[in-house]
Amino acid sequence: MARNKNLRESTTNQLLDAINLGHIQSPLPSQSSLSELFGVSRTTIRHVIKGLCEKGILKDADGECQILRQPDEADIFQQPASTGELQTIEFERFFNDSIKNRHIMPGDEFSELDLSKQSNCSTRVIREFLIRFSRFNLIENISRGRWRMVRFEHGYATSLIELRAMLECHALSKFMNLSKEDPRWKEAKMLLQLHRDLRDEVVNEYKAFSDLDRNFHRLILSAANNPFMDQFYEIMSVIFHYHYQWDNSDLRKRNMIAIEEHMVVLSKMLIGDDIGAIGALRVHLQTARKSMEHSLITGNTNKEPT
């Protein structure tokens, strides 16, 4: 029963968002269309419409639902924080995967409602995520509820990698001072073995490196115990995968090099070689910088004339 109530309230919030943004206008689409749009049953839609009619937002007239007034904040259901947090995590994963799998490309436009339908997350959660992400100048709001992925240039890439190097080298220095009983040392050892395993299969399984790369950098940053660094890495990860959309022709080669560089860093960490580990990390980040710059140059060369 509680699950049905949460679903109805979540669907109500999504419908109210769609009305406020002008994505859905009067008269409303059929219940069947709304059911498909929000990925719920027609029974749920009927309950949602009935509730909004009782609030005076909608009016059912001769089989058509008319909008009587625009919703306001008081009409929005306050869902449990845990639900919102879970949806934020779920949408972040969906958005990252969409970029990595090239479903969202530079220059693409999309609406919050489109993303809501595809991810089964509320438009409110999506909007909050996109607003946060827009601070990094890779996405821009072009109208109410509509967004565009933008391209970034050489100077942006350089600044990003300089900041990344400062944060990760600082975090690695902290890591090397962790107690030997800290479970992250075991995680580093396990991660080194996973890199060895993937190296043996990398010719055919090179795309699997993405998750390994994420775990490697997150492990290092975890030693800083700084939530702002964690948030930065989530955005940075998207940006690095995003720039590879310029030129994906040598992804296998890039990943093979990155695996070897990761293994050098991890090996030096595990033998307690502080200077060697930080030096190897700097080499790895410099390789990433050259890779990004090459991708940007190739991407600009291959741009269609405007």
C-alpha cells in the first residue's frame, strides 16, 4: 500500500512539473498516453487525475481533462528524503552512462521530461542535477525545461586537468599516510589484481576499463575524506568520458596504456614508495592531458561546417 502511495505521489509531482513547464497543456493527453509517458499503469494515472481534480487543478469534462489553474509549491508532495537521494543516485548513473555510451552527444538538446521518461526519475530530481552540472559549463539551459550539451575548448581542458592533478596528488599523499590496518590498502591490492586480469583480456574487453578507472581514482580521492572532492570526481568523470566523444578511434590503445600506468601507481603505493607513487600518478595524468588535447584537436578538425 505504501509503495502504491509513493508511486502516485511521485507521478503526481512529475505531472505537475510537466504542466508548470508547459510540456503538457490543456486538454491533457489521454490516460493511455499519460500512462505510457510516465511509465505507470492507467490505474495510477486515474488516481492521480482524481486527486488533482479534487485540488481544483484539473477538471474532467466530457472525457477530457482541462487545466483549471497552474500548480504551486503547496500542491507538490514532499517525498521522503531517502526516495529523493536514491533517485539522484539513479539519475546520475543514468546520465553518466548516457554520455559514456554516446546517447548524449555534444550539441544535443533534450528536455527534463524526456530524461524523466527514460530514467524513471522525477523531473524535480533531474532539474536539480542539471542545474548543479551546468556550473561546469558543459550544459546550458536554453528554455524552461530544455537543455543543450555544449562543447569545450583547449583552455577548459587544461584548467580541468591542472585542478585534477592538484587534488589527486594531495589525496594520494594522504593515502600513503593511512594506517596499514585501513581496509583501503586491501582494496588497492585487489584493484591491482583486477588490472592484471583485465590486461590479459584487454584486446577484447577494453571497454570494461571504464569501471576500473572510476574505482582507481575514487580510491585515491577517498583518502582526502573530503565530500567536495568526491563531488568533483563525479563531474570530472563525466567530463573525461564526454571529451572522448570527439575521437573514439584509439580507445583500445588509450585504455591499454592507462591500465599499465594504473598498475605502476598501485604497485608503488603497495610497497610504500610515496615519491614513486606520486610521480607515477603525475605521469598518468599527463598522459590523460595529452589524450584529451588530441581528442579536442581531432574533434575540431572533423567538425561539420556551420
